[in-house]
Amino acid sequence: MEILFGTFIPYLALLVFLVGIVYRIIKWARTPVPYRIPTTAGQQKTLPWIKSDYLDNPHNTWGVIGRMALEVLFFRSLFRNLKTELRVAPKSPEKGRIVYWSSKWLWLGAIVFHYSFLTILTRHLKFFTEPVPFFVTMLESVDGFLEIYVPAVYMSGLALLLALGYLLLRRIVDSKIRYISLASDYFPLLLILGIGITGVLMRYFLKVDIIAVKELAMGLVTLHPTIPEGIGSIFYIHLFLVSTLLVYFPFSKLMHMAGVFFSMTRNMANNNRAVRHVNPWEYPVKVFSYIEQEDMFRKQMKKAGMPLERDIEE
Ligand code: HEM
């Protein structure tokens, strides 16, 4: 069982993860995008005296890189998310009117979740590297600086659970969001919650032999898998849930991690006014002028009562 859960399943999961991701990326990369279809939230660059919006409507690659970086690092479009509500003022004869107002909780939940996940993954590199890179040790001491418990409590672990809890409750509590939520929305949240909870249990409550875990992890990365004695079963549960996540990843909405870079409404400069874009697959087509066409079909057109440029007698 330990060989199955400690070696076979993790390797298989990693294989499915890598092959799946490469397959989907190649498929996306080969999809033709013959025309520029950027989202145009601001004024496109045009005549010099008309003010254009460089970030919302970038006209060159640097602008695209800037817009992309803000999206990927700060979730800018989610930050600008608005809430729409029908409001009726008290004692107002009006039936109510639509108001739009700021809604930042989803953005906050998402950003806390993603950054704590990234921090935890980076910290976990200590299991898979020897010597451990300096930034991993540094991150560990910053993350655990509170020192309110032994072992030091990592803030990222708690932040991850809190953010996941919020993201899950949001789908369950709000009837509108519950209505549009599918199994594919709940499953990754619950799965990552399971990974986080087993991790926290393992670190603070059900202690496992960390030296043995490192031995197992190093065995996996150096392709000399070993199963050291006496790692608690909670570790194998943690690892199995991580393996499940790896297998699920390429076939799920989690692929937005790669997909955001392929989003053609975001990754294209909007220079439609400055540059003429010709469809690269356009093949030479024999064209007719109108009069040549009329020459070919004059009789038929006359018979059908259609107006002619030149009549048959001419
Ligand atoms: C998606 C990937 C993973 C996530 C999100 C994750 C999450 C967590 C979390 C939240 C903790 C609690 C303590 C902390 O904040 O660091 C933890 C602990 C732990 N994880 Fe993971 N984990 C992942 C992958 C792995 C893998 C692949 C291993 C295999 C070596 C592993 C082994 C451990 C161990 C041994 C602990 C206990 C650490 C200690 O006692 O210091 N985790 N994990």
C-alpha cells in the first residue's frame, strides 16, 4: 500500500499532469486567431491628439505585457468587478432602479487564496531540494514569524483555509451563485480544502516524521523512489489528495492558469487602425468587376427583369 500511495500514484499523477497540460497548451497554441479581437475597454490609439488608453487598450507589445502582468499578478479585471442590484429607496414612489457598486470580496478571497497557495508550494520545495534554496528558508521564516506556537504557525496555511472557506461559503450561501455553481466549481475547492486540512493536521496535531518525508520526496525527484519506515498514514492521505489534484488539473477549469496567457482578447495589441492585418490563410481569389459579371449573365439578368448597366443592344 505504501509503494502504491508513495510511489506509483504520485508518478502516474505527475505524468498525467504534464502530458495533459502540454496537450492542452499545444491544442490552444494551434488554434487559428486570424484577426485581432482585443477587449476594448478604452480608446484605441488613433490620431495623435486623441487621448488613448495604454493599459486598457494597448497598441503595442509592451502595453500588452503591462495589461497581462496586472491581470496575472493582481487580478485586475476581478478587482473592477461590479455588483448589480435593484434598489428601492424607502418611501419612494419609484419601482426601484439598477445600481452598480463596488464588490471587492471575491477579489480579496481570490488573491489571498492564490498567493497563499503559491507561498505554500514554494515552502514545500524544502522537501524536494538538497541543499534547500535560500529563498525557501527565507520565506519560511517570514511566513512563520509570529512564533505563537511550536512548531511555528505558518500564516499562509491559515490564510489558505480561510480564503477557501470564504470561496466555498460564497457559493453555498448566495442563492444566485448557488444556482450557477456546478460540481466542477465545488470539487476543486473541496479537494484543495482537503489538502490544506490534512497538511495542517500533519504539521500541528498528528505529527509525522519529517526526515522520513524528505527521504521519500528526494527519492521521488531523483527517480530512486524509497519508502522509509514509519511515516504516518495522514501523510499518504495528503499525498493522495495532491495526486488527485494533479490528475484533475489538465481536464478542469484550473487550466485557467495556462489559459489566461492564451486569452486572445487580452494577449493582442490593438493596432487595428495603425496596421492592416491580412488573414494569413487568404489564398488568391479570381475577382470579377461588376461589369464583367454583367457581361457573363446579361441575358439571364434581362430575362429576370434586373436593371442593367449596359443593355443587350449596346
Ligand atoms: C498542491 C500541493 C500542496 C498543498 C496545497 C499543500 C498544503 C499544505 C499545507 C497547507 C500544509 C500545512 C502546513 C503549511 O502551511 O505548510 C502542508 C503541510 C505538509 N505537506 Fe503539503 N501541500 C501540498 C503538497 C505536498 C506534497 C507533494 C508533499 C510531499 C512531500 C507534502 C507534504 C507535506 C508535509 C510533510 C507537511 C507537514 C509539514 C510540517 O510538518 O512542517 N505536501 N501542506
